[in-house]
Amino acid sequence: MAIAQSPVYQEVYYFWASAPSHEAIIAFRPSEAARDRLHKLLAANEENRLSAEEQAELDEFEQVEHFVRMLKLHTQQLIDQAGAH
């Protein structure tokens, strides 16, 4: 099975593989390098200067962001449920 080589996916895979605590999941943020790359892609996108590869990379960022947001929401629900007991 092939493993995605995208740096943004790699960050999330390694983070998730580290068996993070609920608190660590809630606090997770991409690296500074990933955030810088995203800002560059977004700026290029605003100027309509993205190559097809860059557009695919930006799409990956959006997919990962959605996954992480959903993970955080579900994790917060688990924390809230545990606190209610």
C-alpha cells in the first residue's frame, strides 16, 4: 500500500500515530512550515497563479483541515461526555 507523500498528510499521520491524548488532539496545529506553505498557496490562488500541482496541494490542505476539524469536534464531544459522568 502506498503512503501519501504530502507533507501536510505526513504531519497528521505522524501526530495520529503517536497516540495523542484528547488534550493534544484539541491543541494540534500544523507546523510553521506547513502554515507558511498554505499562506503562499492561498496568496497565489487569490492571484490566479496556481499550477495544477499547487492546486492539488491546496486541495490536500483543505481535506486535511476538514479531517482535523472533525477530529477535534468529536474529541471535544468525548471530553464533554466524560465530564458529564
